[in-house]
Amino acid sequence: MNKILLASLVFGALAVFVGPSVIDRITGSEQASSDEKVDAKEKLYSDEELKQRLTDIQYEVTQEDGTEKAYDNEYWDLKDEGIYVDIVSGEPLFSSKDKYDSGTGWPSFTKPLSKENIVEKDDPGIFGMRTEIRSKEADSHLGHVFSDGPEPTGLRYCMNSAALQFIPVEDLEKEGYEEFKSEFL
């Protein structure tokens, strides 16, 4: 068995038995406490408002850093033209022009539509460090970015449909996103 795989399995088993706080001390990882995360999210909406506005899976993904099922989500195979915005805040995030079929069962993009609307954070896990993608304004968990995507960027922004709302090209102006119409001319 490959040494890296073995180390990952041992580390994963250790995480199950001793818990994440011990693993964080071992690895030197520091994450914001859940209180700090809640405070950031409550700048836009209270937890109660979000629970009323969002479906259970939308809440789980965006507020509790969940992941929806592959191939069993709204946008993984959507091919319509338009933009994807944060389900909580409406921040423009991705364009269908940069969407591709990654074979993973989640909507994947080569780059963000508005880089200033996303935040990248280190996300330590049992299989090593990943880069989490969150929305800037709402602090919604969106998904992760990986370096196994196609050219020209080589990146795969693997997002959760439950964190996104799709705005079709024909509705961009009506929904207040007219600045992005030129993306589709």
C-alpha cells in the first residue's frame, strides 16, 4: 500500500477516535469557531431567517458546510446559458460560459465570474488540505476548488447546487444582473 494512502487512512481513523480539536492541535490547524462563523453569517440574515428562507439541503450546505449528493442535485447537468449566484445573498459567482462536465456529478467551473465575490480558505481534512470556496458577503459554503480542471486555468471549482441560484440570460436584466448580459453576446 502506498505510504501516503496508508498515512491518510491512519490519520482518518485517528480523527474518528480523538476528534477534530485534537487533530487541529496535532496539525497546527486553526479554524474559526462556530460562534465566529455564525456572527459573520448573521450580518445579512439571522439563523432563524435563513432556516425559513432556505430548504433543508440549502441550509445544510451553506450554513453547516455540508455537501449534497453527486448526480442528485439541481444544476450538475444544466446546460442553459446564464449566471449562478449565491442562494443567500445573490452575489454573482459563476457563468455558464465557464461551466463544464467534470464527471463528478456537481456543477463545475473553470473560474469565477466575479473573483471579488468569493473567498478561498484552507480546509484541512483526512485526505490532506483542500481549498474551500465561500461567498464573500454571505459567507456561504459553496464548495471547493481543485487543480485538476481543464485549460485555460487548470482549475475545477466544484460547487454545490444547493448553494447556488441560476439566473437565465433572458432574466438577467429583470433580476438586476444586467451588467452580465455582455457575457453572452
